[in-house]
Amino acid sequence: MSVLSPHYIPKNLPFREDQIMEVMSIVSPALKGQKPRNLIIYGKTGTGKTSSIKMIMDDFTNVGKDARMHYVNCRIYNSRYRIMQKILKNYSPDMEKAGFGFPHLYEKLLEITSKGHQIVIVLDEIDMIKDLDELVYTLTRANDENGIGGVSIIGISNRLSFKDALDPRSRSSLYETEMVFPPYTSEQLRKILAQRVDGGFEKNVVENSAINLAAALTAQESGDARYALKLLMKAGEIAEQTCKEKVSDDEVEAARKKVELDLTAETISTLPDMHRLVLLAAANVTSSGSKYSRLEGLEDGFLFSGEVYEEYSSQCKKMKKRARSTRWFKEYLNDLEMLGLLITTPSSKGVRGHTTLIKLGQNAEDMLRILKEGFN
């Protein structure tokens, strides 16, 4: 795997030492036969959440005997049953077979933990689990039924608001500890890129100014290390295609738009249906033109939230889905803004009434193409 790949995990993760130490202190009781606290980790894409946890899992595996950590990608395993089945097949391979009822899986979990075994489940993209309330209830109940071993959760999410949809009891039992991974600064990104360039390119092929520009552009946009790495990798590809001997600022600038579209498509592919429908509605209204576009005081490209909500409701009807309330619509807008897919701002005094204004983070036609491919 290329050292410039976002999926490559280096031996050391610069600027995440404090977070790694904090997570290790939370999970370490499992190595002493004690149940760790549940932990929810938040942070934008590319802030090192998953890489940090996978590094900890490697160390944990080498030390633990009566404790194990299990990683689950909740975009793939998105239900209580599938998550339980994935975890338990690590202890009994026959659990992978279809046909076992959920009570059988539950009894198997109790059998394992009743012997004093500690299970730490890492739920990456925890907000994608369709029946998270039921999963939390099951694990809480399992902990209550055996007094020796236990099950703990480390949840990873890009969205701060997903917990609002949980039952109050699930929320209180799940959120024992919360941690936020902040975006990387320009200087941190520069050092991360310089470290990867040493292993990913021939010596002196990438100009220092190109590294500095990639870091500065990324810090300005999102602080997403994944974006910075893709930017440099794409710049290298452009230099090779155009027979350039060096990767310069020009190649980084040329790579920028291509990488933004690639990452936008990747981010959209991870969104739940309701978020994608809100984004589709905003893209449709932007493309067709806002009926309020000539209103004095309305900046170019901005839309009234009311007209986007109307289009969202219309799209839900076409897709035979129930449109959510305006309160949930606002939550979706907040999530999409945090991911950089939308920009929202309160209306100014020059615009009649008081509302939220919405603007797409990317070109409407590009956004529509990506969204329509996702719904097909």
C-alpha cells in the first residue's frame, strides 16, 4: 500500500499522541479484568480517529489475553444482529452461518463474558446502525447479567447530532465519556505530508513549496489529513502525466478540483438517505434557480431554507419515503455543513423575515451527478 494512501497507517501518528494516550487509559482496565467505560469519539473526516484506534488495537492484541478489541465498520455491519454475529464469529467460526436466532447469539455472548472475558467493540460510523437503541440495550443487559466479564463500546462518528435520535436510556448508558479529535493545523499537516513524501516519492521530486501549499489549502478548507494526502498524490499523478520532473505548486493547484470532487463523492456515499435527499433538494433548487434570487439583500447562490424544505418533501414523496419534520431538517443541515457539503447562515436585515440561508459547497451540476449516481 502506498504511504500516501489515506488507508495507510504509519508506525507513528504525529499530533495524536495525547488522544491515543487518553483512549489507552480508558480501555486499559480491560487488561486487568475490569469493564472499561464506554467512549464516543467525534471529529471531522481525516482527523485520525480510525487510525488512532487501529494503532491501539494492535498494542492491545499483543498484550491482552482475557480481553479483546473488535473493529466493526458500521456502514457494512449496520444492525444489532450483524454486529453481534461479526463479533461472535471471532470466538466460534460457525456463528457466521445463517439461521441462528438472536437469542442464540445473546446466550453465546453471555457464555464468553461469564468466564471473565472483556470485549471492547469499536463501532466505526456508529451513527449508521439502524437499531442502535436495541444494540445498546442488549449490551447493557448482558453486562447486568454477568458479574465477571463485560462488553464496552468505542463509537466513532463524524456527526455530533446523531445521539439526539437515541432513546434517553440508551443515551445515558452509552455516553460515559466523549472525546473530540480536532482538525489538523497547517503546520501539523506540513509535517505529516513531509513525513509521507519521504516514503512516497523519489528524493527532491516534490518541491517544499508544493508541500506548504497543500498543507495551507487543506487547513483553510477542513484540516482533513486525508484530503492533504490525496491532493499530493493527485499532484504527483498530474506531474507524471505531463512529463514534469518535479511536483510544484502548479500541480497542486491542478489537483485541487479533482480531489475535492473525489472526496465529495466519497463523503456523499456515506450519508444516510435523509441527508442525501436534503442535499439533492438544495442541488435541484440551485440548478433550476431560486424563485427568490432577485430579492434585494440575498447573496448570489444562497437559497431560503423554506424552498429547500419544500423540494426535500417533494423528493421524499418521489422516493416513497416519509419527510421528516423541520426540526430534523435543521439537524440534517447542521450535519451537512459540518461535512463541508453545505454553507448555512442566518438571513440579514435586508431580507424579509428571519430564516436560514443555504448554499451548496460544490458546483450544483457536479453535486447532482454524484447524488443521482448514488440513488441509482
